[in-house]
Amino acid sequence: MRIAIPAIAFSAIAFTLGASFANAADLGTYDPGGLVKDEQLVEPARSSWSGLYVGAHAGWVTSDWNVDFSRSTAVRDRDHSFLQARDSLSSDDAWLGGFQLGWNRQHGRLLWGGEADVSWTGSEGVGTLFSRQYPCDNSESGCTQWDVRAKLDLMGTVRGRIGFLPTPRLLLYGTGGLAWGVVDTKLETTEFGNSLQRLSGDVSHIGWAAGAGGEYSLTDNLSIKAEWLYVDLGEEKYALNGAGNSPARETFHADLDFHTIRVGVNYRFAH
């Protein structure tokens, strides 16, 4: 027993000293002058960016809407012609907000992963097109006015991300992938001598998105981000139907692209 107790005490002291040296090695190298050489004591290193994260974002969207009535139902079936069959709809900057879900994999200073997001927005385009002459005169038969209002209700992306860590807490990245959007469209047609017709419909767009951003880790789990995305949803055929006493049907083509600037916050689950 007398031999066992000193042996146990010695073992405990050796274990404690070993653990202390290991912790000291993790913290950095200390020189005789008392200066810490390891910069990690100035900015504690993030353990890892790897893992699953969720977050929210908000920002602005600037849209570019273009409509093409040259292949519309009115041209094909009713032999209408337009003074300007192709035109851009006017639109202003609008709000945007939503949520994102993503996953990262870190290899040293390099990072790759993927992110999916969904956003609601107030972006819309409005415009008026005329057939045959402008302004329309009530005495002119066949003179028709088309008032278009298209609103991007919902949009989202599924993108890959690849980035670089210039410091343990700062991530700079590029991103690109699939984009989609749902457009709520309303059309009012007034053919002078006839009653006003109101038509509407939802149209889905599929396109692509690409951009770049930066993300800064405030803690091991919480980070803030800023991101720019260019989204091209391509051209789609809009098929709109009348409601109530307006059983008419109109079709035309439209394409949509826009820029978004958004800021957000992400929470990373422990890896």
C-alpha cells in the first residue's frame, strides 16, 4: 500500500503535466521575451465550417421584364397586329425576403457545399400595348389596348458554393445553379366597341443563377452574410384565362431576369 500510493500520485502528476503541455501546445508557442507568436490568440480559430446550417435573408431585387405579343393568341387567331409587339415592362426596385438551408465541407482553407433558398418578393412589371394605332379612338374598330401586370410572387434557387478562407472566420465564395420563379399575371384587354376583358394566370419559370458573397463567423455557430445574385429565368409562354363573364383566353411570351442583393444570418449546427 505504501508503494502504491506514491505510484498513483506520481501517475496523476504526470498526467496533469502532460495535459497542461498539450493545452499549451494548442494555444501556441511562447518565447522567453513573453511575446505570443501564435496569432490564434488574437483571433480564436473557428473549429470548422463543415456541417448543416439554416438561416434567413432580406434584401432588394431589380427586375427586367420583356413581353412578346408577336406570337400571341390575338395575332394568330384574330389577326391583330401591334404597334410595338415586343416591349419592356416598367419595374422598380422591390423588397425580397426568405430562408435558406445549406451544407458545407471544409478542407483546410478551401470550402465547398450547396445551398437551397426560397424568397418572397414584391417585384412586378407593368405596361400597356396598343394594336394598330395609338391612341385608340372609339370610332376605330379593332383598336385594342392590352394592360399587363406581372408580379413575381415566389422564387428560389438550388446552388453549389465554393469558397476560400483568408482568415479562420471570413469566407469568400462564388455560387451558381438552378433558379425558379412563380409569376402571377393579370391582363386587361379593351377592344373598343366591346367590353373590357380581365384575364389572369400563374406561370412558372425555370432558369439559372450565379453570384458571389462573403460570410463572417461571429461565433462557432452564428455567422452573417452578404450576397449578390444574378438570376435569369428565361422565356415562358403565358396562358391566361378569363373569369366570370370573360371566358376568353390569351397567350403571349415573356422573359424575366433580375439582380438581387441580400444580407442574412446563418446558424450552423455542431459538427
